[in-house]
Amino acid sequence: MDQREEQEFAEYFVARREAVRRMAYMMCGDWHRADDLAQTAFIALHRHWRKVRDKGALDAYVRRTLTRAVIDESRRPWRRERAAEVLPDRPADSPDVDNAVATKQTLLAGLQKVPPKQRAVLVLRFLEGLDVAGVAAVMKCSEGNVKSQCARGLAALREALGDELGDLRSA
């Protein structure tokens, strides 16, 4: 790449790295893995930077690359290991903060029990705000597949949350 292209990539990276990292975290539930997955997506983008004709579609390309990386990573045998439970840092003493943290922790714990493809659909659909067609484009599948994966994912999330679902509805 020439200097101008390198500068364009650097500007895009700086502008989007935190958003991509957050999306990766919502898909995998681990900040360290999220960093690795975001890095994988940006490396793939850097590798293909010259071939990208529509710079407006960069977010879609990174989103698709990240989703594929999360799904591929979940298939690796060493990812079936379970990490030890780590207590979260205590936020400032405030009932609103405590409820928000508890709700977020409950949701993330529930998302981790949902199969990877369904989890990716739920994150893209509800947390990233994509419509069904947008999720289908990212995951390279039919809209019907997205709808069924979404329905199954929501059912799996409801089952994983069980009694804690009522707590989320009140928040």
C-alpha cells in the first residue's frame, strides 16, 4: 500500500476500533478474545484495503469478517474449555449502577449459553440494530435463516435465563 492508503486505513481503524471491539465482546463475552477477534477483522481489512471499491461499505465488511471469525473461533476445540469465574470490579455504590451491572452480567451470561451462530444473529439484530436483511448480508445466508436463527436464539436465551428473565424485564 502507498502512504495515502495507509493513512486512510489508519484513520478508519482509529475511528472504528472501539465499536468493533464492543461488538466482538458482545458476541464472545470475553474482552481478551474480543481484542483478538477485532484484530483479526482489521487485519483482514488491511489485507484487502486496495480491493475495497466502496469505502462506505467498510463497516459491513468488518462486521461480516468479525462474525465469521467469532463463529470459526467457537469451532476450535480449545474454546470448549471453561474459564474460571472472575468477580467483576465493584462500581460506585448506587442502586441504579448495581441494577445495570446485574442486568448486563445476567444478559451476557445468558448469551454465552446460546450457540455461536444464534448468538451472532442476536447481537447483530438487537445490539447492533441491523434489520433482518442486514444480518442476512453479514452472515451470507437467507433472511428466512436469520429469522429462524433469531427465534431459536431468543428461545435458547429465555431458557438460559430462566427465572432471571423477570429481573431483566423490570430493568
